Amino acid sequence: MRLFLVALAIGSCAGAAPLLAQGPSYPPDMVPLDKRQGIMERRNAVLAEDAEAAEELAAQRRPPRIWGRAEFLLWWIRPANFPPLVTTGPFTDRLPGALGLPDTRVLFGERGIDFQHRTGGRFTFGTWVDDGQDWGIEASYFFLSGRSLGEAFSSPGAPVLATPFFNVGTNAQDSSLITFPGILHGQVAVRAPSFMQGADLNLIPVLHRDESWHMEGLVGFRYLNLQEGLHIQSTSVVTLAPQFQGMGIPFVDNTIQVSDRFDTSNHFFGGQLGARVEFKRKRWTLDVTGKVALGVNHEVVAISGTTKIDTQPVIAADAGLLAVSSNSGRFTQNSFAVVPEAAFTLKFQVTENIRLFAGYSFLYWSRVARPGDQVDQNVNPNLVPTSATFGTAGGPQRPAYLSRGGDFFAHGGNFGLEFRY
């Protein structure tokens, strides 16, 4: 019996030890204020960390809201058509270099002049304007770097160099000599500069969206600008060989400089409609875009000519050969035009925010004024400073301003980088 009581006492002491180690216990409504504040602070801190983590996760899953693209362009434009501007032929012909003679050969003109490839750039920026990303806005600008093509020809006299024209006075083909054996030596240069740029601004309504494909509409404004020129510059020095002396040839030992300039500038302004469809598969996206703009093409044509002869006093006239008083000036005209464009682009997702892409674009312009189309080769010699009949009254006002226009296209590849955030 005594042993049992001892064991019971020892067990009671052992069972009471943990209770003493836990410290005092309080009912829930009796917890001290300082302990309750600590518990609440720890709980709020945990909730704040959870909310921040949830927000970061949501931000990672949220679709990009803004985007930008930078592209390198390698394009070609439609070749320019120029009439025959520099010819050669036997000096024994009655009118060396005149068109229609069997041995006359065209050195420049008569066929399309290929501007070859053109480099440039295009820059695009866009953003969604609503949280649901159902409406966006996008702006784009592109340019094709300026390029000047042409040829230069020089001769000590032989071979003959000439500029052909149709003489309305004699009603026959004729030529203006630049070089001729024993009388004239010199050179002629033809240059054709060209520059193109454009921009558009579009509102983007989303028409369809799912995991495999995405379709957007395009509604906005388009601007295009094409600037081109045709510049013809000839220099002839009159130096007579003994057999030609005493024949009454004018301007002996003088230099004759003749310049004809035809410059055109086209500005298109129009409203635009279109659509863009994206087909997605893993990291790859095929982007197909089609749009058409309807509007006004504002054409500006500037024609001018000069002739300078270093006599004493100097002879200077505001007329050349193909640009004289009858067609010189600045002419403007507004015409209706249509500008459709189609583009195909293949994109590869490099990172979550960056895509590389390559594609092809084709742009058509239904009405432009180009410099070669403004050249009128029907010439009244009475209006040409180097003609023996210059200043004589009579004859038609030719050459004339023709106001010709035609279609135009530009196309090529594009390579670039797209950033979305």
C-alpha cells in the first residue's frame, strides 16, 4: 500500500511538469493586449506577402499591353520610263543622232530605268486602350533611302553625242548636237534621283481571339510621298578645226551649258480599311495583313531649264532644250487614287517579350506623276536659246506641260524585331 502511494505521487509530479512548462493559460477573451497585437501583425504580414505574390503572378499572366517593331527594308520600286535623251550616230548623217535614221543608236532612255534595290526602315508602335484589350491604336512610319541613277557620256568630238527631238517647225525628227568632230567636244550627264516615305495611323478593333488564331480590323489614315527627278546637263566647247574655220559657226571658243530639269512630288492622303490575322503554333506566328486606302493624290510637277554661254557679256536664258518658256513652271493637280497593300510575316517567339520576324510586302499606287512622263520632245526651235531662230515669233507653244500620270508599285522583304510589354 505504501509503495502504491509513492508511485502515485511520482506519477502525479511527472504529469504536472509539462503543464508548468507551458506557462499560464488564458481564455480567448482574456489574452493580454500585447500578445494579441503581435499575433495580428504576424497575420497581416503573411496576408500582405500572399497578396503581393498573387499580384506578381497575375502580372506575369497578363497579356502585353504595348508593342513596338523596328524593321530593315530591302525593296524595289517600279522602273521609270524615259524617252530617248542621249543618242549617237555617224557624223556623215545629215542630222546625226536624230531618231528614225538607220544608224542612230540610243545611249540613254527609250527603256525602263531600273532603280535596283532600295534599303530603308519601318518603325511601328501600338498600345491597347482598354483593359479588356478589345481596342487598340497603332502608328507606323517607313522610308526608302534616296537613290540617284543615271549615266554620263563624254566625247572629244567623235563619237557624236546628241539630244534628239521632233522639230515642229520642219515637222521632222531633229537633234541638238553636244559633240561633233572638229567643232564640238564635251559631255552630257543624266541623273534620276528618287525618294519614298509613308506613314499610317490605325484604330484596331479585335474581331476574334482564341489560342490558335487572332483577327483584328484596321480603320485609319494613310499618307505616302514619292519624290523623283530627271536632270539633264550638257556642256559643249566650240573649238573649230581648220577645215571649219570661216564657215560662220557661232560661239567659237565659248562654252555652252544647257540644263533641263523635271521634278515631281506626289502626296497621297486617304482613309484606310483592312484586317490582320495571326495564326499561332507554339513559338511560331504567321501574320497576314491586307489593307486598302482611298483618297487624293496631290501631284506637284516643277519644270525648269537654263542656257549659259560664256560670251562677253554672258548669255543667260531661263530655257534649255526640252524645258523652255512654253512648259516651265510649277504645276499642281489633285487626282483620285487607290493604295492597296498586302503583307506576309513569319514571327518566332525568342523570349516572353521579344519576337524576331521576316516577311514580304507589296504596295500598289494607282496614280502618280513621274518625271519621265512629263517630257515633251516636240520642240519649237524659236523657243530654244541655242537655235539660230531663237526669239523669232511664230510656231506652236511646244514643248508643253503634259500632265501625265501612271501607276506605281513598291515591294520587297522586311526583317526585324518586335518587343511586347
